[in-house]
Amino acid sequence: MRGERSPVKLDLHYVDPRLVALYDLENARGIDTDFYCDLARELDARVIVDLGCGTGVLTRELATGGRRVFGVDPSEAMLAAARGHPGAERVEWIVGDATTLGAVDADLVVMTGNVAQVFLEDHDWIAALQAIRTSLGPGGHLAFESRNPTARGWENWTRDETYERIDSANGPMRCWLDLVTVEPGRVVFEGHNVFENTGEVLVARSELRFRSQAEIDRSLTESGFEVQHVFGDWRRGPMRPSSPVMVFVARRA
Ligand SMILES: C[S@@+](CC[C@H](N)C(=O)[O-])C[C@H]1O[C@@H](n2cnc3c(N)ncnc32)[C@H](O)[C@@H]1O
């Protein structure tokens, strides 16, 4: 229903333990992790919320030096994986969404791995931004990235470009992506996962929202944030039409 907050619907990737087990294999620690760790250090953030923390690769790295770090995610299966890693005991893991924490006086909220794109409807995106604002203390920061629609990265989400064989915890697998539909600002695709030992096939359908830089700027301003930076890569380069990501750093106004 328009205007009402939609219940969180999770893609199969974040629910089926066999697909959750692939997440860290396919999304290894990278320079995005360095970006967020450096930012937390520069801001001297003592209380940090990692919203949509998933398996918690960044969350655990942030939880050092006496910081209080919350890892929040609606997926029990992703959090179960997160809790299984060394260092997990330094994090407060919470099953929930942006509204769960309330006012915790955070210095920094991060949303990484393009979590911003799971909010398909604008009213859900705005509700999440408003809840994040509530979790932040005065002058607190929000940092996140979203894929840049003008770079049209989805054009590579085809079987030819993405096919791989993986040795997973559940035996050898063949995995690939197939694009289903592309409409202005919205992309639907399927992740195909074939378990070679059993022949079982899991097809995980996902939809992502591709908001423009102007749309995200506006939503941040309307939700009580001041946009401080929009970078076009993880080395803090400028935004260009071909930049793969838009990395936003905003401050609670
Ligand atoms: C691509 S993963 C990113 C995980 C992690 N942040 C990373 O960088 O690897 C997206 C995560 O967003 C979570 N998610 C889905 N809907 C959400 C919502 N409404 N609020 C917060 N997180 C959500 C999923 O459960 C999943 O763990």
C-alpha cells in the first residue's frame, strides 16, 4: 500500500543457508572495507551501526579499540553466519531493520554492499533514512554506496559474463546471473545455483532499485541530512557518468 512501510522481504540469497554460505566466497573483503574503516577512524566514531551488515566482514573490523558496534540485519541466516567468525563476540548482533535500534546516539551509520538498493519503494527508503537519523547523535554521519545507474553495470549480469564453478561447503556448484527485466530505475535479475552432486537447482530472483545521484541527494536532504561528499570510487575519486558506484557521506543536519 502506498505510503505505508512494506514488510521486509528477503531474497533467497539471504535466507537459504546454502546460498548464505556462498556470500563470503563471492564478496571477499575489499577496498570498500578500507574506505569505511578509514572513515570511522577519521570521524573518531565510537558508536557505529552497520545496517544490513550481512555476514559482518566490515562489522567485525570496525569493532576494535573499545568501540560499541551494532550489526543489524533482518536475515537470521546472515547473522548466524556472522556470529560464527572469530571476533564476532565484539559486536552486538541484532535481527532487525533501520527502525529496530531507535536512538542509540551513534556517531556513524554505514550501509555497505549496496544495501541502499534493496529499498524498492521511495517511502521505504525515506522511512529508513528517517530511522537512521533517529539512531544518530547530533552531528553523526551516515555513509553508504549505491551502484551508479549511468554506468549501467547490469549489462554485465549475463550468463556469459558471470558463469563460474565454485567449490562450496555443499560441494561443487555452477553459478551465474541472468538479467530478467530492466526498467527505468529498477533491475530484476536471477541468480542460478546448480549443486553438481545432487543436481538441485536454486534460482534466486532479486530486484534492485537504481536511484540517480540527484534522487539520493534529494532524499537525504529531505530526511534531515547534509550531503558532505559523493565519491565515484573507493579511493575518493570524483563522480563521473562511468563511475561504478556513488559513495555518499552525509551528516545529520
Ligand atoms: C548485499 S548484502 C550486504 C551485506 C554487507 N553489508 C556487506 O557489505 O557485505 C545485503 C544485506 O541487506 C540485508 N537487508 C535486506 N533488506 C534489508 C532492510 N530492509 N534493512 C536492512 N538490511 C536489509 C540483507 O539481509 C543482506 O544481509
